[in-house]
Amino acid sequence: MIKQYLNYKDVENMVLDMGREILLSTWRPDYIVGIGRGGLLPATLLSHLMNVPMNSLDVSFRDGTEQTSNAWMSEDAFEGKNILIVDDINDTGKTLQRIQDDWQGSCLPHDEKWDNIWGNNVRIMTLVNNEASDFDEVDYAALEINKAEDDVWLVFPWEDWWSKL
């Protein structure tokens, strides 16, 4: 396995590039949702860049963390609010799929309106998108990788900061 280290400047540039892409489009989020842990820093940076409020949502399969459901966010999505979900990486797709399933399951799950929510008023941004992921609905990604072809492990600066002291 090859480890690729990203630094804070890399992350800032990735967020700036994707922020520009969003700002140049006609779509604007009413608020940003940062996925804890890895999506919180990029979501905060983007929130300040775009002057848009940010909320957090805890979903993690990596450390066996308890899952949090935010039914009010699913209601906002269903009612047409523009929401940008931000995470550091779409690795296996489990986290983002869990959010989709949870949001739809908590607010009129069988309504056909859900067919038009994802990718329209609810969009997803990750710093890194693994093309081999089971989740293929990422709208914005600064870096595309394919872990099925390249055995790479990305190390984000918040994951090993103490080793550089």
C-alpha cells in the first residue's frame, strides 16, 4: 500500500477549487453539512468562503461510532432546501449511502419526490472520490482516485499532525 500525504495547503486549495466551481454555477446551498470527523474542516472552510451556515452530522463506519439521524435535515431536503453535504473522502460509499437511506427513510420514504432530490437540491462534495466506491453520486470532488487499480491510502493532515511536531 502506498501512503499519500496531504497537507493543509492541499486541503485549502481543494476546497477553494470546488468553492469556485459552485460559485460559478447557478446553484447555491442554503447550508452546508459537514460529516464528522473528516468532513468538518473542509465544510467549515467552505462555509466561510461562501458565507453559508454549516451544520454537522456524525456518520462513521471506520471507528464503530454511533450513528446520528438528523430528521430535520431530511425534511429540509424534502421541502426543497439546497443542502451541500461535505466529507473528506468517498472511500467505500457506506457513509454517503447511509445518509441517503436515513434521510429518505425518515421523511415520506416512498414519495417519488425523492427521485429528484439527490443531485439537484441536495448535492455531495468530497475532497477525494474513489471511483471504485459503491456510491457514485458525488457531485463535486477535487481529486479522483481508483483504489481498485491503485493501492493508495490518503493521509489527511488532521490524521497525523502530532507526528510532525
